Amino acid sequence: MMGKVENQLISVIIPVYGVEKYIGKCLESVIQQTYKNLEIIVINDGTKDKSAEIAKKYAAKDHRIKVYDYPNGGLSVARNRGLEHAHGDYIAFLDSDDWLDLKMYETLIKVASDNDADMVKCGFMETDENIGGGIFSFKNQISINNKNKLDYYFKGVLWTVVWNALYKKDVAKQVFFPENIIHEDNYSSGIYLYLAKKVVAINYVGYFYRINFSGLSKGGVKKPLDKILRKKHLFSNI
């Protein structure tokens, strides 16, 4: 890609806790992106294993990676801390036990630039790396710039997670993740939809979501009541 697109900096926020088996694959998938103008922000959320140590070894070899050490606060706190450090024109979130298709950011930022979109969404695959899982993908490209954007919030998981997207900084910097609660995406993803003037969803699977119950974002018991509370909080704030 040439011109103004390649001059746009993408900040990739990666919270890290208890993923020493997976952080290498995660970081490799970011380092090897075909889009190179990246700021890779690793938030060490007080991990007790070697995850942060591994990330720092990568940082020593790639100047785009910055590792910030904090006491444990949980996924939402780690993402919020990442947002504080982000300087990019666009912002993306990546869970540290997941990984990316190598053309993900090139694909998303081109769509964002071509359409002057505040948010671009893509599909994802659930997998444990050894076997393929479910694929969640948009059937066609969708462009939304009307007052009914939030109607899409109820159209499935693609709209209620935050890591299958690229956000303009002006939108991303307005949103913080609610702390001490599960299903925090259900709030933040709805606020992104509400704030974005134009949203584009594309028929492309760029994100690989690892089925792993020990990682920062996936450990513990899911709480249906938290999910309801997040949605209630969302719609009381828009």
C-alpha cells in the first residue's frame, strides 16, 4: 500500500496474563503483519508466569513493541491502561492467547481509509490451534452510517466483541472498559457502535480466537447476570 494509508499508525493493545505457552504465537502474528506501521503495546497485568519475560525478549528485537508492567487488575484495567499509552491513528485490541491472519491490519485499514470509516469489523474463527472451530463471518460487506447502528448490536457475537475490529482513535479514546465484571465487551462494543459515524463490516476472517479457559480474558465462570447488567449499563448511557 502506498500514500496516506501506510502513514497511519495502528496501536495494537495486548493485555498479558498467564499465557506463556501462547504469547509467542500471538506476537509473531503481529510482528509479521503485512502492514508494518504498528505500535505494539503489551500490558503485563501482573502475570506470575514467563509471559512478560517472553514479551520483553521480543521487544528487545523489535522496537515497535513496548512492554508496560503493572500489578494485576484484570482484563478491563489492562485494556484501559493500554489505551492510555496508545498514540496511533487507529487502535486495535488483541487477546494474548489469540493470533491474527497476517493481512488483517492491511485489510482493515485499507477499508477504513477507502470508506472514511470510524470502525471496521471482520470475522473470526474459534480454534484450539489443532482443530478448526466455528467460523463467524459477515456474508457481505455492510456499510452503516445511520441512526439505527445499534440495531446491529443484537445481530450476534460479531458485533459484541471488540477484538475483531479497527477503531479510529477519536472513537476509541472515548471508551473505557468497565472494571471488575465479566462480559465487559458487551458494554464497550455497543458504545463504539453508538459513537462511530460510519461503520463497515467485511466478509473476511482475520482473527483466530483460541478456545482456552486459563487466559486473561477467558478464565473463570461466565456470568449471565453480568451480561445483562452490561447491556443495561450500555443503554442507560446512550
